[in-house]
Amino acid sequence: MSDSSPVTYEAFGAIGDGVTDDLAAICEAHAYANECGRSVRSRPDATYHLGRRALAAIIATDTDWSTSRFTIDDVPRNGDAVEDHKAPLFEVRSLLPPVDLQIHTLARDQRHLDTTPERDCYVLVQSDEHRRYIRRGLNQNAGVPQRDCFILRRDGSIEGDIDWDYDVITQIEALPIDDTPLSIRGGVFTTYANRMVQEIGYNYWARNIVVTRSNTEIDGLTHYVVGETAVGHPYRGFISAERCANITLRDCFATGHKIYSTIGAAGLPVSMGSYDLHANHVVGLHLTNCRMNHICDRTRWGVIASNFCKDILLEDCTLSRMDTHMGVSGTYTIRGCTPWPYGSQRHRPGHAHRRGFHTVRQVPRQLPQRLRQHLGGRRRHPQQLLDPCVWGNRHAPSLPGSK
């Protein structure tokens, strides 16, 4: 390989026959590419089996998966089971070290800090003195510490509305934002769904791609889920963006997941959300021309879940539903989308937080007239526009005059 040529998986022993476990070779290839600052390119006609070991390939350079296929087999076979079902297969990371940032207090809607970092940073603050909750009812949670995420610019300005007051900040994380975007392109992934049996409680599976590097774009990735049976447990998101800023998914294809039930926090049966796309504490989440299957199948859960995110844009997408569990603030724009066949159930979010300006533009003709009139493309406070902010084939906006 020349010093500038892309690194290949085959150079580190990958076979790509769909049977041999290639994950270790893939991990080695990315580790070498990260060290040398070179891109990675897979073989277009290969099928890479990602095995069952608890290994994760660290992606820190541009990666072109082209038309390569990847097999993720979560089904126990001949006594051979997945080592750690909560572990990711790929982690998209920055190689920049965290920044030691001192912030003692923070006020709602604060726009500036005296601190001026050397480069723009993604910042996550937490106060253990206050707790926030996802919802009331059968699927309530015990709450989590109050958190806010935002971008701190070099000049000390804050991007991302501060939602709460912080008289005391008990934890702070500051991660520098890479100036150069990282690009991941292509790839056709197929997950053979797990068959875990656990009657009580949630036990989410990962075996996914976790993105923690700000300024990342995933373009043209496809994910299928096959082999679901009457038993199994949910997935938290095949693409999962966490603690980062400016994440774009473009021309991606996702799969709706089968709904399984468990005994919830109130001791009664509840449906478990299972997602293909997931975002936690993200500032600037953009989905453009993303598609999914099973959009009209009521046995499938909504495709996206998010918590504590800010500034979301859905553009030219066909998706069943987006669950903004622990709130969304800033701007929330839906433009030119063909969304969610709406149903009759309404989700009451309890203490989940929604504020800022939410915009729905170019409401599709496919939506019922009353829903079109309700959305109307006007800018409103989120609780006027979307009460409950959970849409789809099982949950619908609270329409005027509905019961």
C-alpha cells in the first residue's frame, strides 16, 4: 500500500466470504488507518461476517463501505452466543483529547461564557441536585440527573439553548469538535435478530455503530433486520449518536423493529420500544432523504428515539415516527417529509421537556385534512404544535377536538 492509498480489510486478513469472522481484521485495519491518518475502503463484492466477540472497530478516518455487505448474527447457534450484546461493533470517535473546562454555574437561555477554548467544543453539563423524567404511567422511569448539551465556540458564545438553571454543576464534559468532517459512505448491514428470553425488564441490544465524534456524516448506509420470532428483546439503535454535535444521516435506509412486551415499572405489561436510529445529547441532528420499511405495519415500533437533543432537522424523509423521549429544544424542523400513517393513541410525555421553535413545512397531501390543518406549516411553541411530539402508526399528534 502506498502512503496515501486507502487501507483495506483484506490487508489485515479479512476474507469477506460471509462465513469467516472478519471483525478482528476490521479492527486492526481501522487502528492502522487511525494511526497513519489514512482512509479505509472495503471490497465492494465482499460480505464480512462480524462474529460474536466483544470487539469494536474504532473509526477515526473517512471510510468507504461502498456496496460491501456485513452480517451481524445475534442468534445463538450450537451453543455459540454473543459475548456482550450491549457492546458496539463500530465506534466513530475523535482522536482529540477532552478539554479541561471550568463552568461553575449556568442559567437558562444563557448565551455566553467567559471561558474561551482553543477550538469549538461540545459541552455536556449535569446537576445531580435535580432529576428529569421521561413520562408518567405504566412505562415511567426513575428519572435521570438534569443535563444540558451545547456547543461552546472559541469566542465563548453558546450555540444550543440552555434549558435549565444550574446553581451547581456536578459534572462537566468538554469534547473538542474536529474542524474537518468525517465521512462514512455505503455499506449494507443485515442483523439476524436476537431471540433473548427475559420476561421482566428491558435488556437492550447494541451490536451497532456508535457515533461520538462531532461533525460526522453517514451517507447511503442500509440496515436490514431479519429473522425476528415470537421472542426477543429490543435494540437501542443500529446507528446511535451520543454526546456530540452536527451529525448528518443522508440517503440511509432503516428497518422497523418488531414489538415485544415486558412487565413495566408499574408492574403491568408494556410494549418495549425498539429502534434502528438513536440519538442522545446531540446538538444538530440532521436526517436528509432517509427511508425505512414497514411504515404501515402496526406490529413494528417507530424507527427513531432521542433524548435531550437540540436543533433537529428532518428533510425529504419517509419515516414512521420519531420519539423525543426526554425532550427536544431549540429548533425542530420537518421539511418535505412523507411521515407516519397517524393512529389514535396519544402519548403523554409527563415531565419530558420541549421548548423552542418547531416548524412543519410542506405538509404532504397524504395526511388527513384535519391533521394538515393542525400542522399547517406555521411556527408554534412545541406544546401547541406537537402535544405529544410522538407520531406514527401507533401514536399521533393531539388534534384539535380529539378525545
